[in-house]
Amino acid sequence: MQNQTTSQKSTLLRRLPLIAILVVAAIGAFTLRDYLSFDTLRDNREALLAFRDENFVLTALGFALAYVVIVAFSLPGATIATLTGGFLFGTVLGSTLNVTSATIGAALIFLAARHGLGAQLGAKLESSKGVVKRIKDGIDANQWSMLFLIRLVPAVPFFVANLVPAFMQVPLYRFVVSTFFGIMPGAVVFTSVGAGLGEVFERGETPDLGIIFAPHILFPLLGLVALALVPILYKAFTGKKDVLK
């Protein structure tokens, strides 16, 4: 009985970080949505710029930390944070801060999920049979390609793209590298939009976030998706590691 109680406590402790993330995410979805918005950025833009000019390093560090928290706890406002990075620091530095902070935040979710449930679920998937096992083996055989695909395809929610690799026992370094470079194209686009917010504010307009679907941006992104698919298609046509046969 004592061993069982100890085991239950150990399991609960492992899952506490993931539980905390889910609880904070749920609370934040209802309480922060009106604060982390474009209107908030517009109304406080002068104060933000003034503080940045007086405390540039502190502003950059504070912004990066805030972005990590937003991503790590899946709080609303990630898009606004990306725009803010461009607005405050320009496209180059803003993109660097945005991508780095988002990657750190994603890695924290990944580690919490893997520590809490990943090992247990991974073991169950590995010992399973039939279609489930073949799907897992298919993902394992194409990890790099699959990791880049879930980052490049906008249809995959960022939160889901952080959890699934943890449950599939993807190595941390692969997750970090694929996240950093996989989110970079979209992040640069939205950061550049943020860098032009000064003119948008002066015209009393809102930024056009649909720019990512403009042909000159969408086609290169689709090209990256196609590039990520090449190894998978190659293995499928050549029969190498074709676990879905």
C-alpha cells in the first residue's frame, strides 16, 4: 500500500508542470484576451516606445520573457506579441527575439508534457499493434520531415504541435531545431508587418494579417512544405522504411 501511495505521489509530481500549464492556459483564455490585443498595443504605443528608448536592453529582455510566458502557458496574444516585437525592435531584431522566445516557450511545454505523460504514452504506443503501431513507426521514420511540416502548415495549432512530439518521444534537440527553423518563415512575415505598424496607427487602420496568403509569400511557404515532404515521398516510392504497406 505504501509503495502504491508513493508511486501515485510521484506520478502526480511529474504531471504537475503540465497540469499547471493547462490550468493557467484555461484561466488566461478567459481573463487576458481583452488585454493582449491590437487595441491595447495601439493605445499604449507611445508609452512603449518611450520606455524602449530609455531602457532598450531591459525592454528587449522583458519582451522576450513575456513572449516565453505567453507561449509556455498557451496564453492568448501570441500574434500580438509577434507584431509588438516588430513594432518595437524592427524586422531583424524583432524576428530574432520572437523566434527565440517562441522556441524556448515551446520547449518548456514539450518538456512538461514529456515529463508528465510522454514516457507513459510513448511506451503504450511502442507496445501497441496494428494501425496505431504502423503510424507511430511511420512518424519515427520521418521525424525531421514531420516536425517541419507541423510547423510550416498553419492548420496545425501551435499548442498541438508542441504536445504531439512529446508524446511521440521525439528527442529534445530535434524538437528545438525544427521549431526554431520551422516557425521562422511565418514569424518573419508577421514581424515585418509589426515593423510597419507605425504607419498603420497613423492611418487609423488595423494590420492586414492575411498578407501571409498573398502569392509572393504563400508560394514560398508552400515550397518549403513541399521540400519537407520530399524525404517522405522518396521513402514511399522507393519502399525504404515504408511501414504503412
